[in-house]
Amino acid sequence: MKRYNPKEIEPKWQKIWQESGTYTANLTSDKPKYIAMSMFNYPSGAGIHIGHAMNYTISDVKARFKRQQGYESYHPVGWDAFGLPAENYAIKAGVSPQESMAKIIPGYHKQYRAMGWSNDWEKEIATHLPEYYKWTQWIFSQMHKHGMAYQDVRMQWWCSIDNTVLANEQVIDGKCWRHDGPDDPPAEKREVKQWFFKITEYADELLEATDSLDWTESVKLAQKNWIGRSTGAEITFKVKDNDKSITVFTTRADTIFSAAFIVLAPELDLVKSLTASNQSKEVEAYIAASEKKSEIERQADKEKTGVFTGTYAINPANNEEVPIWVGDFVLAGYGTGAVFGDIHDERDFEFINKFDISARVTVLPEDEVEAEKVKNKEYAYTSEGILVDSGEFSGQRSEAARDKIIAWLTKKGAAKEKVNYKMRDWSVSRQRYWGAPIPIVDCPKCGQVLLPDEDLPVVLPELTDFQPSGDGRSALARATDWLKTSCPKCGGPAERETDTLDTYICSSWYMYRYFDPHNQSAIFNKDIVKKWEPIDFYNGADHATAHLLYARFIARFFTKIGLVNEPEPFKQFLFNGKVTAKDGTMFSKSKGNGVDPLDIIDQGYGADALRTYLMFAAPLEIWARWDPGGVPGTFKFISRVWTLVQEYNEASEGSLNTPIADELLRTTHRMIKKVTEDIENNRYNTAIASLMECTNSLYKIKAKSISKNEVWKESTENLVACMAPFAPHVAEELWQQLGHSTSIHADTWPKYDEKYLVEDKVTIVVQINGKLRGQLQIESGADEARAIEAARSDDKIASYLSGKDIKKTIYVPDKLINFVISTS
RNA sequence: GGGCGAGUGGCGGAACUGGUAUACGCGACGGACUUAAAAUCCGUUGCCUGAAUAAGGCUUGUGGGUUCGAGUCCCACCUCGCCCACCA
């Protein structure tokens, strides 16, 4: 008997699959469609690690399952090739990123195939190729043409090592995401001219659509928080003895009567023009000091700081004078950069106490004891309550008075309703070489001119030096031949934009390109995309906010310009866990604790055992710890199935007696039901447990009787078919050994038959006062009287019940019977 | 500080709308096969008392509650993880 040897069969089938195009999706097929994919890979020199193995196996299993169920299943593959790491490597090694990608990506091909992933290689994409980024640039043009792209000078996060702007989400704990070591400097803020996409125009619809998504809940929540919608009002205060005014944003207009002071962010231009001459020295020193402070220092400083400007503003609600302060706890980039402070806010309460500002309570809790404490200013009362000292609004509930006060102030010309978002417009410029050039030309006569579509792509020139030019521009500023061009409008001499596009743009639309990867006359064929959208299954362990939100934004934009029908690109999204080292820490190159999936495969366990273990170890959304002892376990399971099929094939023809046949069919069909439902619901671990259970049962039955016949054939084939998504190579091999000439990987998913799931006898638990005292076999569907009779005829139960008063009997059909007796 | 989630054997983890807690796997122990080992196959394996595969008691982070019955529902607390973090 041949033994299970993955080293032999895995490469064999990988070759056959590749040659026969087993996983090539027919995008115009009449079958129902299904597309399952994981977030595409950023190719680096390191190759895939165990975390990638986990990610991509999840979607591969799904794709395979659906393919077997008869869907036209598409499991695409691509490379997110642009970005900083490759460029940094190029700077260090002096090899162009184009060259290193050309070298690295084929290595990934080998690894992906070795893992047995059912990718459609005919439709492979890579974002750094001109045939792809032509359309990334085209999206920029479309945004531009639809008024969704604009240029502005903004304070931006700046990495002083890479000399480039960083997006908000690239700043982690105050440091650049690429340089977050203890010795790395904090990210700075600098004024930079930037291109932006108006994602904030879609803030509301993105927010509203979030709830109904079939996505991991934590990600939906993160998206909502990221958008951070808050409704309130802008209220304008006139400045005393001055023709200026200050507009503040508040969500608590009902507390306007308690306004004790105004605080301006130090960055505001208004500050200098307002400051009284006798305070200007102090204010200027404060501004200078907070400019020097890094953002982390400002955030770490929980202690509120500020200085008085010497000027007063007039509260439009009651015409009281309130002092105007400058404080760096107010964020310049949110709202108007100015707030009014009052005693009904924790931070302001602290500020009032620290600087001894006079303040008045205008909201009181209903509880009288608490109200007394609030009146005595023992703590900041920030909840809703009854208004006092609030003019005509006194006595009203704060939540009801809020809108009335806004309306009242609006009438007086001092307020307007306003919605603010934490989310800012998407900064899409990067002062880096390794990205898609922005299709803009800077003409001394015509200004910023968008290149016409026929001039796309603007091909990224090959350079030898990729270091940013240091003046804030990318290395492209030195590519003189490329830089100098003519204006598409007037034909005069002009210069190209040296910024490149944020790589998040590349990854925000790639799922559509999978459907038409080589189209050079359009971004994609709309009809094919409309047939295949949305992505049925998407998974990843990162990018809960940025990437997923950007992709949703692009999908909505595409919907508006008629390219797609579905405003939501990903129907289902699974935020799976990561794999950590045994001690729970992250795998990292510097620690040298990484695990190479190919090593596990080469050790002789094979890809099937590795895949199965990764899917079995824990629920998909849990962070699993890598256990080197796990793969031998799933290897053993696969070997057992292998041996079973060998024994079946070597057995002689023969019939089975009815009870054994029945047992076989029951076991198998129960397994089919469980595996089908579990894969559907992303509970792969219990699906595999059920495959193992079934195998164990078949072993027990085989010890009694195994012979070649229809029942055993059905059982072994069903078992092999149901394990195929997890262990595709061995399943294919066994399928062939069982006499099939076509692949197991299409149209083979078994259906279970309900008639094998109903039991004629069931085990019923007998409890006395809720305690388990016995079990009995009884025909299923027995009525209560019958069950009680059966229970009473059990010796043990009878002894428990003898001489006792049965106060109550609870009977759950086919499950349990509970006698409640008096205990004394 | 805010939000979300989770605490189950030696370990990873099962348990449907409350109904046999510990499925499945790892590890450990015993046996068969073998000159021996590996591999394989067959058992045992939550804890305590017990010679016991007799019987009983205890057990899902802690304490209380609801219920005939709670890992599951309610209240309080402890611990851990993740995300956001001065957004007015």
C-alpha cells in the first residue's frame, strides 16, 4: 500500500492544474458567479510568511468551496507594488524598484503555487505596471473633472527621515509608520501643497451605509468612528472693541449661556490680530512654544495650558463679556479651530479651575443632592439636565432646548446648524518617486493643467537615484528630460507635477481591474464588472479604516459616474486574526522568529497539512499563536483519510449488512451538513473537526466491515470532496484514485439527504432536581407519558424517586426529562 | 479616559434560539506491531474522594441574582486583549 507523500503529489497536481487551467475563471460563464479574495500582497524581498499563508488560505477555501458547489468561482491575484518600502530598498541597494519587483514577484508566484492557492494567473495584476497605473491616473483625472480633486496648502504630517508627507493613518503614536523605533524622531507638521480628494462629500452616505454591511462588527465600528460625524452649530461671537468676530463649533448649544471663555488654537491667524498689545509678548511666546512642541508632546500633555489674549468677546446669547484665550489643546484642523469653554465640559472645567476663570452653571441634574454638588462646582456636570440661568430657556430640558437655542441664535444672525466630521479630505500627494505620477502639468501661463486622457499613462521615468530631492519634492524633480514638457493647453514650456499618487489609490480600485486586467481602452469593461460586482468575500487582518474606507469611497464615486452599479464594493468582509509567535508577540524580521511556510511544506508535511492546520487552530477572527506541534496533527488526519481510501480501493467487492450501511450513511451525511454550513458561515475550525470526527467513525466502521460497494464508495467520496477546500492536492489525488477522470475541484460538492439525519432512537437525559442522574434510549418523538414511564423503569432513577413526592416534571422532547422532588 | 471584545482541562479550542460542559486536535499515559525505535493502529485522559471502567462530590475569572435547569440571561467586581484617544 502506498503511503501518503505530499512531496510527490503536491507538485504533480500543481503542474497539472496550471497546465489545464483548472482555476481559470470564465468571466462570461452562465454559471452563478462567486469571487472570493484576500487583500492583495505587498511584495517585499522577504517572501510570504505564516500570516500570509493564513490570509490567503481563508479566501482560497471559500473560493474552492463555491467552485465545488457549481459556481463560476474566481480567486484573483495581484500585487500592490508601489510604495515606500520598495523605494527605500532602492535607495539603499541602488537597484531600481522596477528591477527588484521584476525579481521579487516571480518568487511569489512559486510560493503561491506551493501553497496550493487556486489563483487565476491569467488575470494577474500589478499596480506598478503602466498598463495598470494608467487607470490610477485616469481616476485622478475623473476626480479632477468632477470637481472632486483640489489642491491646497495644509499642515501635513511630515517624516523627516523619508522627507515626505504622511497620511494621518501613517502616523502611529506620533511617529512615522516606517520609523517607529525608540530612537526615531517623532513625525513633524509642515505646510505642504497637496492634492486632495473630497471624500468628506461622501461622509454621510458612507456612514449611513455602514450599518447594513455584512462585515466584521469591529471594523464597521472603526469606520464609523473614523468618519466621526457630530452635529451641532457654529456660533459667532463679536470681539469687544474690534470689528472682528470668532466662530466656534459646538455640539452643546444648550450650554451657550454658561460660556466662560473662548479658546483659539495657536495656529489660527486670528490670534495675532486679536491679541492686546500688553499681552502680545506672552501670546507670541506661547505660540512659538507650541509650534516647537511635537504633536505627541501636545497629546501627552494632559495638563491644559493657555494664555489670555487680553481681549474679550461678546456672548451672543446674553451679551456677556468672555475672555479670549489661546490654548494648544484646541485642534486647529477640526471645526473652526475655536471653541467656547464652560463648566459643563471636563476639559473646560479643568481650564476654569487652573486659570481661575469665573464660570456659571446653567445645566442641573434632576436629583437634588447632585444638583447641589453641581451648583457648588464640585465636579463638571456634562450630561443632559434642566437649564437654569438661561434667559427664556430656563426650566427646559437641555436636549430639547438645544435646537431652539440654535434657531433663536440663527434668527439673530449669530449661529447656523453645522455638521462636522473627524474624517478629513483624502490627501493623495506623495513627494516620492515610487508611485503613479499625477497627470498634471504646471504651466507658467495657464497654471495647473490636467493632462488629456490620450496622454496617459504618464510613465514613471527610470532613474538611478531615488532619494527625494530634499526640497520637499520627489526624485522626479531631478529627471529633467521627463520634467520639462509642454502645456497641453497653450503649447508653451511647462513642468510636470513631481508628486506621485498615494498607493492607497492603487489599492482602492484593484478589485474592479481583476475583471478586465489588460484593457487598454477603458478602465474596465462595465458589463463584465456589473455582472461580477460586488466582491462576494473579502478578508484581511489589516486596514480596518483607511484602505476599506477609500475603496468604499471609490466605489461610490464610480457609481455616480456610471461605471458600476453597486455603491458597496465588498459584500462580505472578514477581519481575520493574525498569527503571532508562540509567546504571543508579533513575528518580526528583526527578532528572527519568523516561520516560513515553505519550510513546513519542505519538511515533508506538505501544503495540505499546513493549510488545514491554519484553518483548524482557532476561529478565523481570533489571533492564533503559532504552534509547531499543530501541523503534524493535521498531517496525521490527512494520512488517515489517505489510508482509508487505499484500503477501500484494495478491498474486494462485497455487500454490507443494513445496520452498518445505515451507520456509514448517517455519519457521512451528518458530516456533509456540518461542513457545508460551517464553511458557509466562516467557521472553518469546526468544519475540519467534523471531517476528523467522520474519519474516526469511518475507521471504527471499517474495523467491522469494509468492502467495495456503493455505500462505502459514497462515504469515501463525500469525505474526500468535503476536505478538498482545505487539502486540495491530496483530495485531487484520492479522487483520481477513486476512479474519477475529472477534477474534484469543480461541481463535486455533495448534498446531504435529510433522511439520514433523522434518528429513530435518541438518548434522553434524566435529571433529578436539575442534576444528571441517568440516560435512556428511547424512540424519537416519544410523548411525555412514554418518557416518564421509560425513566421510571430505569433502576437507578427508580431508586432516586422511591418514596419521594414528584412536584413537577419537565420534559423536553428528544432531549431531557427533569423530575423535581422535595429534597428533605 | 472612551468604545468594543474575551476569560472554559496541562495547551489550542467545542457547546444551535438556556437543556448530557470540555466536541476536535495537541500533549501525556497504557497496549498491539517491531530485535529496537520511528511510523501506524487500539485504548485512557477535567479535578477531588475511591481498588474501581461501583458510587459520590466539585468545575466554564470572582461574588450575587433569575430559572425545574445557566458557559449561555441580569447585576457588581477582577483580569487580559484590541481599537480610538483633548474632535468641544
